[in-house]
Amino acid sequence: MEPGISNQSFIFSYTDFTLLGFPGISRWRPLLAIPFFSVYLVILTGNSLLICLICIKKTLHSPMYLLISVLFAINITSCTAILPKFLLDLLFQLNQVSLTGCLLQMFVIYFMSVCESNVMLLMSLDRYVAICRPLRYHNIMTKNLLAWLTVTVIVRSFILVCPLVILTSMVQFCRSNIILNFTCENMVLLSLGCGDTTKPQIAGLIVRVLVTVLDVSLLMISYSTILYTAMKSATGKSQHKALNTCGTHLLVAMVVYLCGLASSIVYRMETTISPDVKNLFSAIYLMVPATLNPFIYGLRVSEIRKSLMKYGMKKNLFPS
């Protein structure tokens, strides 16, 4: 038992919390609404525009573009679970959240993060079949297979995230009801827990290892095989197209995993990093990939870029 915590304190557990993001700049917190709202607007506009474009254009109805649209939908969902609540906090001091609401937000954040990693694995599978088994691509990557893979993604995400949320819900929170972050992340919530928090911490570590280490390893194996095959068999324009497409997917994956890794490392440096810096890395982890993904795919994937230009000229958004 820790000093200053009696046996009676373990009976009491907070059920309502205050989300206090960026506590070190309390006087200037309302001004944070400007950059956060601007970024949220970019995320909504960029991801929604490309989802609509992929839905409208029949030439973009292949498995790769459908998976890209799913990735954009994940970006919108994960940010919408966080940013509107934080903006209300900054503008109107509506920063109260129940334990149920906090756990629900945590579930959405991690569920979408695992789904995002799974979708990137499916993209690598799609490119592997397209480049290494091109003659059988349409026979393998069917709508039925995509449906089953989608179900697998959802089931895997539930299996990994649900135990983490359930174990966290069983912790008694008697240290404080002030969360020094703008989101209900696992490490932040457990820092308010009393008694033994080993099980949810281990569950969080297992999810991090399985998602980061296992998925990154599978991605590297898949894209190494793809690049080897492309360099060996493809020539000229087809080789350039294969390398460009794989490079785009790898760039997106690198942004996602590096942001997640940086945030995880910062949160484990308890004594040397201020809450404001931890908040900043949380924002980078949650918002930077969602902001950059539409630009990366919109600029680097020629079919999406050409469709955007045609749509823009049709609507007089771009000069001819």
C-alpha cells in the first residue's frame, strides 16, 4: 500500500472526471480552439472529399481504393470521438466526462487504431496479389473475400481492445478525478488508479506489441516480397507504378506507426516530460496521420489525383 492511502480509500472510486488538456497554459487554453478546429476541419474535408470521390467514380471501385476509403472513414471516426468534446471544453468549459463516457472514448480510440493497422495489412495483401499474382488478382480479391476480411478486422479489433477496456473499468480511481489530457487514454486513466493496475497495464502492452511489432513485421515481409518481385519481373512504366503505389502505402504506414511509437515512449517517461508535452504527442499521434493521409494519397496515387483534377475542373475549382 502506498503512503497516504488508507484501506477506506479503496472503497471509494470516482465515477466522474474532468478532462484538463494542456494544463500548463491554462490562461491561453481557449486560443487552442483555433488550431484544433482548423485541423479538424481539414481532416473532415480532406477525408470526406476522397471518400465521396471513390464512391462516385466507378474506375475507383477496385479493392485497393475501397480499402483506402475505409482508412479515411477510420480517420474521421477516431478524430470525431475526441475533437468535438475537446473544442467544447476549450470554448465553454464543458470538460466533465463520466467514467462510462471516458471508457467509451478510450474504446473508440483504440478500436479504430487497431482497425487502421489491420486495414494497412489488407492493403499490403491486396498489393501482394496484384503484383506477385497479377493473372489471378480478380479471382482472388473478390467482394466475398473483402467482406470476410472486413469481418476479420472487426473481430480482431474487438478481441484486442475489449479486455483492455474491461480491465481498466475494474480499476478503482481514488487518487484524483482530474485527467491531465484532452483524451481518455489508457495510461492517463490508470495513473489515477489505486491499488494494483498491473493487469490493464499488461493488457495495454500486449495490444501495443501485437499491433506494432506483429503488424509492422508482416508489412515489412509483404512489401519486401512485393518490391523484390517488381524489381525482378516488372519493367518500365509498370515497375514505376508498382514502386510508387507500394511507396505510398509504406509512407502512410510509417507516419501512423512512428506517431504511435513516439506517443507511447513519451508517456512512459513519467518524471522528465511535462503534461503539456504529453498532450502534444497525443495530438500528433491522433491527428497527424488523419490530416496527412488524404494529401499523401491525393498527390501520390495518379488515379485519385487525375479524378480530383477532373472533378475540380468540372466544378471550376481548378484552372483548366
